[in-house]
Amino acid sequence: MTKFFGYSKVLQAENLCGFKLKRRKKWRKEILKEVHMNLLSLNLTETIEKFKKINLPSYRAKQVFAWARKFTDFDNMSDLPKDLRARLKEHFTSILLASEKELVSKDGTVKYLFKLNDNNLIETVLLKQSYGNTLCISTQVGCRMGCVFCQSGANGLIRNLTAGEIHAQAVAVNALNGGNLENRKITNIVLMGIGEPLDNFDNTVKFLRLIGEESGLNISMRNITVSTCGLKDKIIELADLNFQCNLALSLHSPFDKIRKQIMPIANKYTVLELTESLKYYFEKTKRRVLIEYALIDNLNNRQEDAEELKNLLKDLCCHINLINLNENKNLKGVSDEKALEFLTILQNLGLSVTMRKKSGSDIEGACGQLKSKFVKDSDAIGRDSK
Ligand code: SF4
């Protein structure tokens, strides 16, 4: 409803002004942005400012700010008068993500398939560990990076998520697990879901600021990890912001030639350039960098791969996370014996390395698998999945 109201307002205004097409399009975009703002995209100061603009008192802004972070939609903001709730619907989009599917793994991992306001689907995964709950969040619908082992990028990029949509995943999962602002059910966040976070840089940065707000979920930067396939320039930009978040690089091979076979981004930046940017990140933030390394059969787990890794990473303060690749139609993982063998070689070379346990492999654990299965299943039974 809010959408239709806002849109007709735009059309009316456009007709009155008789703008030329190009200017009209730009203006329409700006007005739509203005009319349909997601409350979870705004910090407290911005919420108060926005309320002032639409002639609502700031104490109401504070109430609404808190309700939104409790994953409560306008109709259930029980201490607000009805006419105020109606006005909010005119000016803001719904903060709710519809949970289309929820799968629980034997190991406790929960995978959510959320539907956005425009019917696009994204995945969010909650991993329950002894030291707390880690939430793996999506930053885009689809991805344009084209890594051959990844289901998320199979259909390219559809669109970036807004900061509010990235934020909403944390707010939603916290509430769905009985959490609130005083008793949070999420301890850590990893931006490793669908999408390349640094390809949606501004919204990712805005999200990092929002999630750390004292009056919000208040998750410390040190408990957040941003993962990238290797956008060197953006790594440097992030380092210059001097946030204290962790950075993970999906390396998967120390050789440019092999990386190029599986990750198109390797045609743009070499492993040496990437390592230099990681050193810069460490210098700026003093945060040890993570190197993600998926073991792929017949590709990246020979003695020479280990030796070249040692060579490449020798001056970098980093830790290597090995993980066995989730099988897909293009590539296979390795046997447990081979994985252990490679881990031992790296350890003997003096590298800091651990083997990461796969979580949720019985529930379409790899990023993008659940969405793709859901779409296929829905098609198979003749139902519109979106
Ligand atoms: S692995 Fe990450 S960067 Fe690569 S295609 Fe998948 S989502 Fe994109």
C-alpha cells in the first residue's frame, strides 16, 4: 500500500511539473527514495531529522527507532496512535522480511530464505557455536563476480541490498530467536552470504555503522568479518575508514593462473597486489587478516601450492581457514585424507592455519544453494516462486 501511495504521489507531481524525460527519471528516483525510506537504513539522528521533516515530534522518532530494531512493523507499534502509524506507512517501507523458508540442520545451523519487499529472495544463515551465535548475512541479490564454484553468482547481479535490508537480516534473526536489544541472540556477524560486500561498498559501510549503534543491536566491529573475493581498491578504502572489523580474503590459490580459472576478479588484480592491500589493511587496523582457502580436487592442494602460499603470505599477519569445497557441477572437494595432508603441510611450513568445519551441509549449506533449490522446486510444482 505504501508503495502505491508514494508512486502515485510521484506521478502526480511529475504531471504538474511537465519535466523532460531525463530530468524526470532522476527526480522520480530521488522522490521514491525520499518517500520509501526503510527505517532500518537510518541511525537515531537521521530518524529524528526525518521525523522533523515530516512534522513529527522527536520523542516519537525514538519510539519508532526502538520498535524497528525489535522487528516490529507499523501496525504492531502498540504505543503509537493509529493516525501516526498510518503516516509512517506513507513515508517508510515495511521493515519486515518475509521468511519464505527456514531449514534447521542436524548441527543446529538455521538457514533462512527471506523475501524482500520487491519479491527478490536472499539467504541468511545462523550458525550456533559454543562461543556464541554467528550470523552470515547477504549484501546483494545475486552477484556479478562470477566465481565458478558459487551458486549465488550463477545468474549475475540483480541488485544491491540497501543498508536497511542488510541490517534487517540481523534484526529479523535476532527477534525470530527470541532476542531483543537487551538480550541479543547474535554475537558475531560475517558478511559472507550472497553477494560481494565490497561491490556494494556504501551500503556495507552504512550497515557497519548501523549495527554498532549503542541504541541498536550494538555489535562491536571486532565481532564482524567482511569477506571479499579480492576488490583491491575497496580493501584500501575500507582500511582508510579504520573500522576495527575483520577482513577475510577468498584466495583459494596463490597462483594467478589458477585463480583466473575459478575467479574472474583475478584478471583484474594479481595475488601480489592483493597481498599488498591486506598488509595495508593490517597496518591501518592492526586486525589479523583471514585467508579463506577452499580445497578443490586436482587444483590447489599440492606441495607447490603450500610452498607458494608460504612465500606469498610470509610477511603478512594472517590466519588461513581451510574448508573443503561444497560439491557443485563444476568442481569437487577433496577427500578427508587429502584435506588433512594439506593442513599438515601448511602447519609444517609454519603457517597459522585451521580446518573449518562445514556447517549445515544437510540443509543446502553453501551460499546460494537454498535459494536456487527453492526457485527450482517452486517452478517444478508450477508455483510462482517470487
Ligand atoms: S563467491 Fe562471493 S564473490 Fe564469488 S560469486 Fe559467490 S557471492 Fe560472488
